[in-house]
Amino acid sequence: MGLSLHDHFTIFFTILIKSGLPLTLKLVLGSFLGACAIGLAGGVIRGLKIPVLDQILGLYAQLCRGIPDMLVLLFFYAVMVYGSTYSISVLAISVIQGAYMQEIIKGGILSIDKGQWEAARAMSLPVPVVLFRIVIPQVMLIAMPALIGQVVLLIKGTSVASTIGCLELTKRGVIAMARFSNALVVYGYILIIFFILCHALTMLGRRVERKVTRKVMGDLYE
Amino acid sequence: MGFNWRILAGTRDMYLDGLLVTILYSIVAIIIAVLWGILIGSINFRRVKGLSLITRAYTTFFRETPLLVQIYFWFYGLSRIMPVSASVIGVMALVFNDGAFIAEIVRGGLQSIDRGQEEAAYSLGFSKSQTLFYFLIPQAVRKTQDSIMNMVSIIIKDTSLLMWITITELTYVAHRVNSKFYQPITAYLTAAAFYFTLFLIVQGIKKLMDRRAEKKNGLIAT
């Protein structure tokens, strides 16, 4: 309602793309690295079925599947005295998404044929070597499509960071609403930006999946 | 800090009210989202001319944009055009978002059914829509009941985002209790326990459904 072309330009480029998007991307990158670290460590522990730790991490994964991200984020925001809204958001999103990554990597490790372990152990290769040189490279290949799908969820999940005041894309939109008060345009643009990010990744995921299937199935794949 | 039982005793009624709101919104959203998902999934599966172009674009777009921004979009955008209450918007946002996921699940289920069944139904004189309703959809739903139950727990989690559009559900109550007493552990842990209980109940129902399905399949097989 009553927005000039110049206003559209200001909303889309100056506010959203130039000041909002960089922080969203930083959030995505930060929590991706955090989630991967948690996921890899937890996934290996669960894949090797180390007693006690395995059960604790299983409970952690269940908790993250059952408790809303919003609640976890608000909890971290209330408990943490230090740290910017950015670092709190990264921590909360990493903790939640790490649980999902952990389960994906665990599934990948368990899907590797036991014979490979036995063959490598028979050649008296130490467990870390077997794990990092033989098992994990294969797991990364098998689990890649699922991990990319999880990153799409992670990107969407960063929008909740706006609710604790992290000045990313969504929050920029909320602030811009006070000036332009046209929700359909402002939030419409944010939806489009998020869609482009996520859709590009989904497309990539599909291509990777096709490649992985071809590689895993070998000649059987047509 | 630590867990403060006195505050919990004083705010018990608030929590129970919040829990009730969460359950109410979850149930309504789940029922409508499943029906909506089956409808859209069937349209995508059948490739209805013209219509399926729109529904396909809809499922792609809504699955790859954040729910929080969608909620804002509907809440602030629609309320300018016509007066709608926050609760209607809340349910609508949940249905549109999670229904898109369910639609893709149902479509996958429909596609996995052997074509021969459809042909058999036609040769018995059933029409296209009768075949869909009596033969294909019941099987697709049964095949994908695990994924649909996962969506049920996701919908319960998603209701937490409704706190930002003035709906006083569980996360909102936790947030308010915390800002009143500044006892984050008590406030958020209580809500988390409620959410986790709901999650466990859904998981229990899922297991029961699995067992029933197994029994049924066993009967058919023998």
C-alpha cells in the first residue's frame, strides 16, 4: 500500500540484503560448524556404541527432538549472562541441530558393513585409523544427502534468533515494519530470500544424492 | 539458581492453562494439516491439470521457508486486509507449513504403491476418485504412518512459535514466568518437561500403531 519503487529497493537491498543477510549467513555458518562438531563427536560415540555415553547421547537426541527450538533458545538467552545475542543463538541452534546431525552420522556408521571393520582390524590397523581413514569417509558420502537436508532445516531455524534480538534477516524485517508497515511486502521479501537459499541447497542435495547412489551402487545403478 | 518448587506451586495453574492451549492448537492443527496434506498430496500425485502446478509450487515454497516468517506474514499481512483472530491465523500458518510436509510424505506413499492395484481397481469398475479414496489413500497413509507421526511431534513443537502472535501457549507461559520471577531453570525446565511428555506420548502412540500394523500385515501374509 503506497510503496514507491524506491521503497521496494530500500527494503529489499539496503535493509534485507545488505544489513540482514550477512548476519543470517554468519549464523548459518557458525551453527553449522558447531552442529557438525557436536554431531561428529556424538555420532562416532553412538556408532561405536560406547556404553553409558551412548545412552546419554541417545537421551540428548530424544530431548532435542521433543522440545521446541524456541524454548531452548529462550532458555539459553535467560541463563547466559555473557555473550551477544549472536553467540547465544549460535550455541542454541548448534545444540539442537547437533543432535540431528549426530543421529545421521550414527546411522551412517552403523550402515557400514561389519566386515570392513573386521578386515581392517585383521590387518592390525588401530581403531582411530579404521575410523577416520576407512569408515568416516564412507559415512560422509552416504550421509551427505541427509546432512544437506538437515542444513536446510538449520537455515530455516536461524529465523528464531530474531526473537531474542539478533539482527538477522527476520529481525531486520520486523524493524522495517515500523517504517513501512506493509507486512505482505516486507515479509514476502524475507520469505523469497530464505526460499532462494534453501532451494539452492535442496537442488544441490538432489544432485549429490544421485551421484552418491551411483557411486554406492556402482554398476547396478542405471 | 536451581529448581524452585515454590514458584512452580504458585504458577501451576498458568502452566496447566498453557499446556491446555498447546494441546488444543496441536490437535486442531494436526487434524486439519493431515487432511490438507492428503488433499494436496493427492493432487500432486494425480497431476491434475493446472491445479497441480500451483500445489507443487506451494509445497516447494512452504517447505523451504521459515515457519516464523510465514506466521508473521499471515498475522501482520492478513490482518490489514480483513479482521481475523490470532488463533485462526495460528492454525492456518501451522496447517499451511506442516501440511506441505505431509503432502510430500503422502505423495511419496502414493507413488510407492504398485500401479497394478490401480489398474485392478479400474477393471473392477471403480472410478478414478473412488480408486484414490478406497484403495490408494488408505494404503499410502498406512505406509507412511511413521513419517506422519513424526510430523505430529513436529507440529506440537511448532505451536511454540505461536507465542509471538499473542497466543498464550506453553512456551509463552514459561517466558512470562521467567520474566516475572527470574528463575530460568524452573520456568523453562517445567515447560520442557511438559513438551517432552507430549513427545513421549506421541512416540508411544506411534509404537502402538506399528504393532497393530504388524499384526495386520502378519494376518494377511499367513
